[in-house]
Amino acid sequence: DTEVTQTPKHLVMGMTNKKSLKCEQHMGHRAMYWYKQKAKKPPELMFVYSYEKLSINESVPSRFSPECPNSSLLNLHLHALQPEDSALYLCASSQPLSGANVLTFGAGSRLTVL
Amino acid sequence: GESVGLHLPTLSVQEGDNSIINCAYSNSASDYFIWYKQESGKGPQFIIDIRSNMDKRQGQRVTVLLNKTVKHLSLQIAATQPGDSAVYFCAGGSGYSTLTFGKGTMLLVSP
């Protein structure tokens, strides 16, 4: 299995809603990532988990809350989002941060905040 | 920090032509570079990578060239096909740091 699976593919939520994005990989990768991507822009790193522990938080607002329940799963909990948070949210995984950090990306979750 | 950018935002080619996508980087300490392809509605897909101690690497229909003197990276796609139409990102990294992505180039292939 060489895939990263993200659900849901599309999500529409109001600013008062609470929702979650989910990511799963079965490649034995021990580093997992959340990226945010706006249209026609490169992915922007949000969070990195290494061995199920949060290792990098790129000063992301607290309305985004990551969780790594185990080595295969990564969640992103969303609460009180703003319309400008509408974007494609990409999950990725890799071997732990090492000399050549090749990321495998999922297809993304397209989030629209109304 | 590291900055990775691209010369051309959009490249239009005819099917069968060779395509060259360019990327400039600023951090000479980068250990490796990766090219990703992102099709509409999909996540970035790994194409090829190159270590900083190399100047050329070839894959299937793709070649990456690295010129450390001028801090320039290019992706050459031979016999470009309509299925190659996508946005291409270069990304660089060093040591145990995470990747830094360039701005992206859209490749449009017309039949």
C-alpha cells in the first residue's frame, strides 16, 4: 500500500461548526504532515508529527488542532474557522525526518468555510 | 531560511515537444531537491529527486539538472504528453529540515 488516504474529499462548514479531517497511511511511515494549499500556490506546512509526537507547529492558529492517535492516523480538528481558512488541506507522510525527506501526499480535503 | 522559486509561471507546449521547467533556489546548503507534479484536484505526486552532490539524474522521460554554481534546477520532460499537463513544484531541503516548496509552474500541453 503506497497511498495516503484523506477523508472527506470535500467539506463545507459554518464558522461555528466543529469538524475533523482524517488521514491514514499504511506505508510504515513515522512522520506525518498537514499542509494548507490555496489556489495556484504551493503547499504551506502547518504541522509535523514524528513518531506520533508533534514536532513542528508553524504558528498555526489554535482553531486548528492536530491529533495523531497512532502511527497510521492523523486528524485535524477544526473549530470556529474563518472564511479565509477555505483551502485544500493536504496530508503527507514520510520516513522520519532524515537526509532526503520525500513526502507522499494524499489527494487532499477541499474545505469551504461559509 | 530557504527560498525556492521559479522563473516561469506558465509553460505552453505542443504534444511531442520537450519541456523544460526551471527553478532557482537561494540556500546553497540544500542537500537535496525534489520535483512534484500536481494535477487538478489531486495532491502533489513525487516525480524525481536529486542530491546536491549530483548534477544530473534521469528517470522515465524526465531528467533533472542541478547547477550549484548558479543555484538553478531544471526538470526536462521528453516527448511531452497531454497527461503531463499539471502544476510542477520544485522543493528543497537540507539535513533534518522539512521541505520548502517553490511557487510552481503550470505546464499546458496542447494536442
